[in-house]
Amino acid sequence: MLSNKSLLDIDSLEPGDIELILSNADSFGEISKRKVKKVPTLRGKTVFNLFFEPSTRTRTSFEIAAKRLSADIVNFSAPDSSLKKGESIIDTLRTILSMKVDLVIIRHPDSGTAVMMDRLTDIPVINAGDGKNRHPTQALLDLYTINKEFGKLKGLKAAVVGDFLDSRVARSDVALFKKMGMDVTIVSPTMFLPEDFSEIKVRHCIDDVIEDCDILYMLRMQFERQSRKFYPSVMEYKRFLGLDMDRLKRMKSGSIVMHPGPVNRGIEITDEVMDVKGKLADKIVIEKQVTSGVAIRMAILYLILG
Amino acid sequence: MDKTENRNILIKGGTIIDPAEGGVFASDIYIKDGIVTEIGKNIKAGSTAVKIDAEGLSVSPGFVDMHVHLRDPGFEDKETIESGALAAVKGGVTAAACMPNTRPAIDSEHTVKYVLEKSIDAACRVFPVAAMTRGLKGKEITEMGLLAEAGAVGFSDDGKCVGDSRLMYEIMRYSKQFGLPLILHEEDILMSGDGLMHEGRYSSMLGLEGISPLADDLMIARDIILAARSGAKIHITHLSTKSGVEMIRKAKKDGINITCDVTPHHLFFNDSFLTSFNTSLKVKPPIRSEEDRQALVGGIKEGVIDAVASDHAPHLDTEKNTTFRLAEFGTIGLETLFSASFSKLCGEEKMSLPGLIKLITASPAKILGIDAGKIEVGRLADIAVIDTGTEKTVKREDFISKSKNSAFIGQKLKGKVVCTISKGKLIYRSN
């Protein structure tokens, strides 16, 4: 029911696909609020959760989504260390495909692995994050969260703050937000930006966008994904890119703060902001993103397998 | 393929290309006991001679590929001197200069002699390029004098770049004693880092680590400066950047003893092809931007670039059939050297056929100082007969190299080598 059998990136999603996913997420989101959180939609289907990289959130989110749809889900986690040269990833993938599963969800530390997997098989593949390349379900759940908060997408001003270069979340979000007519600015220091990036607005300090943006999307500072450490220090990061109480208070009414999680408390977002109470707390939608994640993944599994 | 065929050969009705003079003329060629004995019209031959009907075809000196990896000794599962030479001849190549990054490296008299001895029976002539530094480690200068005496035609640490500028300067000064070229792989390894493809729009789009053109450019600039002072004969191999073309153009104008080559894959592809994550396109230096590619084509047209060389780099399926990050760098190229270059330079860019032929015969032969790349009476015949009128999609099954990692699989290429006479024998004839 989607235009492609697999969900590998944002670029190949048709506008109709996106609409369909968002509207289905609404109805599947309802199921999670019921007393009995299970429907028989995907009974008899086997879904393989193939994670070559540590992950709790995404893996669990897919697992819950599959279980609420009554699919059988199998988890396979290969520790990072076993992915040395000499071990054939192709053979691992073939082995899993031979078990005749109905869908594979793959996460891998190398860019392009989901595409490679998709080429090996006729069954659908969902990219749950490949290296620095793409993480489409994250972008879709972010979009869904925004749509629920604002009731619209077009014209919203989104600022994506942090290490753009090493982030598959940023790549996917920016592509999807732009596709939906949002006004996107990347806030990032030079070492986290590609050299030639004329097509997107760029700022270097969070203060440049804080008062004007509708959505402040804070990226996780991913030291583990940087091939070399060029950024001077955490102190410098907090000064130019961190979200603290002062900055939170300057955000305009109705604006929201998002983060793909897990948050590095004290780096991109301070403890005070994370634990803020009262009216300002409504701005922080990070937990709502997680809730949306289950609904979006139920919708995607249904649309691909149902 | 038949290396034992030892009959006299008559090539009839072809158009001979003389790359040295740029001339083109209709003529027959008669080859007796491997030696060209007559070039002229209406040659008659005995009934026992093999006749090659070259009507409508072009007859070129056998090609000279000045940059190949034959993986022998040490990596014979990827390629051997024997299998690589057969692949060469299928591609019309009758002289190949092989790079020293073998195991052990070609950094001793012994290994130079090994290559030369093994190539006696090979389908084409093989010219060893010896290492500049022991084990290609970039620390100590090799016995360049002994290596030259043993038969090395040049020196290179190909695959690596000597980072120590003082050492590089001394290598340049010392190489002058022997008059052999230094074939330089230019890469500042701290600049290229863990890069996987050209750093630019597509690397940031795909989330693949980039290799900045600065990595090549910095070392090209350094070596031009060192060559200006030392007077050494340097050759920049597999040039990939626009800025590199510009620097070499200026260096030549300034009278520096510098030449350079480019690969067919750098002329053919740009980094937008990488969106397929095709690991056969993972090469070093990386396939660069369209702007760089056009500058390379421009560099050929205006004569800044002296040669086209394949950088034939065989790798096993297991080394390529993996994720883009884990895959080895390199593509095979001997069998597609002509058709890939012809498709781009003559097909698309309307360059003349003799212009291209010079880049893969006389010009690289001159850089290496080897006696090859010409057809003359009295010489052992090294000849490639070419059909420029064909067009065909490259398939994996087409390759006879031990490795199949060709970037050109799936591409439509124009022109083909119809038959190759190497070392005086008709070794390859297509069906």
C-alpha cells in the first residue's frame, strides 16, 4: 500500500505515502490507549529485528509495535565487535532470509547497509538506521509529533541543532521537513557541516534561532560517530549550541523542543530543562516522540505487511 | 587465447594508427616469425599464414598500461602475472607496468627478478615498478641503484604516499642518478583519514565519510615544489582533481620535469554514481565531482595529461561484497581500458582516435622509457586491432581477470579490441 515494498530512506517516499502513514498512525495510536493493547492484524507474520548496533529505544519500539499487531517478532543483536573484516555480512543476511521471515528491520553502523539488504531479497526491509545515512522511521515519528502539536506542517520554522554531519536523524529529518514545506535551518559549527551546502540555511549559534523557531530540534552529540574529534570542548558546545533555562524561556509561545533521545543531559540540554515543571514543561515533547514512535511503526508495519 | 600460436600473420585492409606522428593510413601488415617484416598495400601471404580481415577496423600499436596491480607475489588469489597478462591482452594491452605493493613488496633485486622471470612466459610484456621505500613503509629509501640494474622501469610507493617531506626530497635527488621516473600516488593521509568517497554534496547526502580533494592537492603541490628544487622526473599517477590539473599545467609551463596520467574510471564516472553504494566504485583516489571530471577531460584535450592508465586493482568478491565501509578500494580496468576511454573521450568528447591511442601507447612508453607503443618493420609485433563501431553493455561474465570487481559492469561502452598480437603472436581474437 506504500509505493515501494521497503522503507529505506526519505527521498523515495511519495507525498501520498507520508499522508497514509500519518493518518494510519492516528488510528493505531488509539490501540495503545486501550486496556487490551493488541489487534490481530498481523497474526501469522514473522518480523525480524536485525540490530548490528546497540539500541534500546528503536528496537523496543519496533518490538512493541509488532506485538500490538500480533506479529511474531524475533530479535537478533550482533555486537559491534563481531563486525570485523573477514566475517561476511552478506552470509549473515542470507542466513536470516533463509528462515523465511516476512519482513526485516535492520540497523547497522555502516551507511548503505539497508539498501544492500534490500537488493538481496524480495521481502520488505525497514531501515532502522544505517550508519550516518538514514533513519526514516525516526523522521516520520518526528513529523507525526509535530503535526499533532501544530495541526499543520507547511510554513513551520524548524531549527535542527547540533552535529549534522554525523547524524542520520538530522539527514532524514531535514529531508522530510523540507519535503513537507517546512522552513528548516541547521544550527551547527563548521566542523559538523558539509563544505558545500548552499541549499539549506545555516547558523552557527542557537541564539540566532531561539526566539523565532516553532520547533527546536536538538540533536544528540554523538562522539562515538565522529571519525575525528575536531570540536574543542563540551563547555564551548554548551555556550553556542546548548539549551538551558534562559534560552528555553526566550522561545516563543507555542514552540516546542524535540530530541531523538537518548539525551546527553548537561551537554545539549541541561538537567533543569529536562526536569522543568509547570507551563514550560509543555514545550518539551521528547516523551511524546517516543509514544508517537510506536504508533508510527505500527502504521508502517501494517501498511507494508497488512 | 592461445599463447603458443606461432604462425605468420597477415593483417589485411586495416587503417594503421601511428601515435608518434599522429598519422593514419590504410595499409596491410605482415608478421613473419613474430617480427613485422612488411607494412604496405596489397601484401600477399602464403596459405599457411593466419589472415586477419581488418577491413573497416583500426590497427594500433599494442597498448601500454603504465599502472596495474598484478598482485603477484603474495595475493595470487586475486590475480597473477599470468592471469593479469591474459586480461591485459584481451584489453589490447601488450605492455604493462606493475606496481610494487605485493607481498613481499617489489623492493629488492630478488622480487624485481621474480617478476621479470615470471613474465617471460606471460601473454604480454611486464615492466616492474619498484618501491621507493622499503616495504612501502615511507621510512628508508630502497636500493634504487640495484633495483634499476635489475630492470625496474620506475619507482613508486603506490597505494601510499611518503609523508616525510625530507625523505621525499632525498628520494627525488637520488632518483636523478638513475634517470627513472617517480610514479607518485598523492595523498595526505591525515587529510583523507577514514574517508570512503569524494567529500562533497553526495558524501554528505549519503552519510559516507569524505576524502577531500585537498588530500591529493596538498601532496601534488608539495611534490611540485620538491621537483622544482631537485630536478627529479616525477609522474603524478591517477590524477583526480581539478586543482591538480591546474597545478600540473603551471608546473609544466615552469619547466618542471612532470607528467601525469588519469584512469578511465575517473574520466567516466562522477560521485553521483555512488548513490547506488556500488562498492566497485570505491576507489582511491575517489571518483570525484562532475567539475573535477570535466577538468580531467579538459586536461587531456589540452595536453596537460600525458597518459591514460587503468590502475587495474583486482579484489576478491568477499572483499567487495560487503558494506561500503568495509569494502576494499579499487576496480579492475585492463580489459576495459580502451572501450571506457574511447566511449568518453572519442564517443562523447569527439576526440580523435589517434589522440586517444597516443595516450595509451607512445606517451606512457616515453614516460617509462620503454621500447613500446609503435609498429615498425623489424620489430617484434605488438598490435591491437580495434573495432570502433560496436556498443555493448559490460557484463560480469565478460571478464577473464581472476577478479571481477569492475566499476564498468552495467555500463554501455563503445569500441572493442578485436584481436591482439603480443610478443609477435596472435594471442587474443574475439568471436
